[in-house]
Amino acid sequence: MAIKDGVTPKILFYVQHLLGIGHLARASRVAAALQNDGFSVTIVTGGLPVRGFPPSQLDHVALPAVTSASEAFSGLIDADGNVVDDAFKERRRELLIDTLHELRPDIVVIEAFPFGRRQVRFELLPLLEAVAGMNPRPKLVTSVRDLLQERVKPGRNEETVELLNAHFDLVMVHGDPKFSRLEDTFPLAAEIRPPVGYTGLVAAPPPALPSETFQVLISAGGGAAGADLVKAAIEAARLLPDIRDWALITGPNLPQSAYDAATAEAPPGLKLFRFREDFPSLLAGAELSVSQAGYNTVCDVLRAGCRSLLVPFSAGGETEQTARAERLENLGLATTLLEHGLTGRQLAAAITVALARPKPPAAALDLDGANGAARLLMTLL
């Protein structure tokens, strides 16, 4: 338990999801584990609402929502599609700083920044300054996934190191160092002065038995960048009529027009869902998972132990999912199909090959990263 001398330590946990829901899902799992370990957690979110995240047992402050204007993360828009202006940014900034001063946390955890989320520097740089000015000063932690985006503009890695060394007390990496280390995708890791700690991969607990089973379970992550996979999946289902049961989870952020078109075109035997909270248990009952290679989906697949065909998201120069898929393929835990130019015929052929392969070996990776985060943050107190 984190309670010490009768005082429950308080954590402010900031997370901003912009395109998918992976950042929010991982942060929610970590925050819930922290609360279960005896911390008092307030999670501050800045993206569009997603059912089930954050979990209801957490205190939650929702900033006026923003999302990315494109798959290339260029520009911010509000929930109605309007470009955010300075007044909108000021409302968010004031609410965030007021929450900090009202809560007076022992630890502030910022998800992704300064390695990512530069789009919200307008509120996060003032947050860093506000934390520095508090007495007593909260410990400041950055919470980052196992693999980072490698292709960044000149000077950004240097700026990241400067901010880390000036403000942060811990770099908390949600990965297993046997799978990847920070220096693998961040070239200036040796210049980081605060300690770097690894929590393990943040997977959900072992799932319950599935309420229904599907031979092939296809998922498109949050859906905002999954339209190509959804379209190819429908064509593949038509080409493989012998597969008895299909499920396609499009993600809550797939545009409504794309979801309507998918519903109209889906062949018999293919069930469509926007979102399934029981996704981890559905994986446990599936013979094959077809998905992007986002962090949370991969963790769920590793936990379930099913066959996995990964179609990593790579638009806009994104490298993270491709790197993760390649590492898993090298370990014999998945097969990979490139997203660029994906067709239903290619996907059908890859599904046929993947189903014919034996189930993968159990992953010898630490999947208890949520509890690992609690243990790591205790070292700061």
C-alpha cells in the first residue's frame, strides 16, 4: 500500500489523446493500478470522451476536448471540428493549473510529454513552471510507451532532453527492457539526467472467458486511422466464405460515413461493432487477431496468446507501430502485413497463411506494467 504515516499520497495524472485511444487506455490502466495500490489519483484528460476510459473509480477532470485535425497530427480542432483559438487554449490552461493548485499533489505524471504531445505545449510548459513554483514541489514524472517515434524534426530531441533535465524527476517507460530500451528509439538517451525506470508492458489483467467466440477478430484501434483496414477486411471476408465467424471492431473514432458503408457492404458471417469493452476476452477466444500494432492492442494480443497478424499504422511518417510489429515478428509472436496499398485480396491471403500456422509460444515478456508503475512511483516518495 502507498499509504505512509496515515497520509495517502496524491497523484495528478495528465493524458491527452489526439487520434487513437491508446494513450488514454494505457494511462487509465496505470492510474487505476496506482489507485488500487493506495494512491489517490486524479486523472486529467484533454481528448474526446471514450466509453469506459478513464474508469469510474478515478477522480476525473475533463479539459475542453481537442483532437487532431489530420492523421499527420497537424493542427488541433475541438469536438465540433473548429480550429482551436487562443481563448480556447487559455480556458484549458487555466483549468489545468487551477486543478494542480487545488489538488496539491505529491506526484505529477504527464503522459508522453516532452517526448511527444508538442501540440499541447501551450498548457504543458506553464504546467511545468507551476510545478516548479510550488512549495513543497511535487515530483514530476513523464510516462512514455516502449517505442518512440523516430523521425522527428531537427532539434526536437535536444529540446526534449533540455526539458527533462530541467524539470523531471523520473522517466517512466512502459516497456520490458528485454523487448526494447529507451535508447533504441531515442538517440540522446545517454544525455538524460533523471533516472529511467521500466515498468513492464501495461497489459490488462488476464481476461474472463469470452461471451462469444469468433474465428477471426479484426480490430482497427481507435478507428480514426483505420479506414483502410476496415475496407480491406470486408473484401477479405467476401473472399474467404469458409471462415465460419468473423468480427470487425471498427473503433469509436471511425468516421460515421465509413462505418455506414462498412455496415452496408459486410457479407453474411461478418459482425460489425464500433467498440467492445470485452475486447481482451474476445481475443482469448479467437483463432486469429488481425489488427494494427498499437501498444494496447499488442499487449492484449500477447496476454491472450492467440495468433496475430499485424498491419501497422504508418501514415504521416509514423514509425512506432512498424518497429513494434517487426520486433514481434522476429520473436515469432506475430506476422506482419504492410499497410501501404493494402487490398482485400492481400489481406485474405495473409489471413489464410496465418491461420495455418501453429499458435505462438507464450511471450516471455513482463506484462504487469500497471502494477510496475505503482512500485516505481513509490521510490519517489
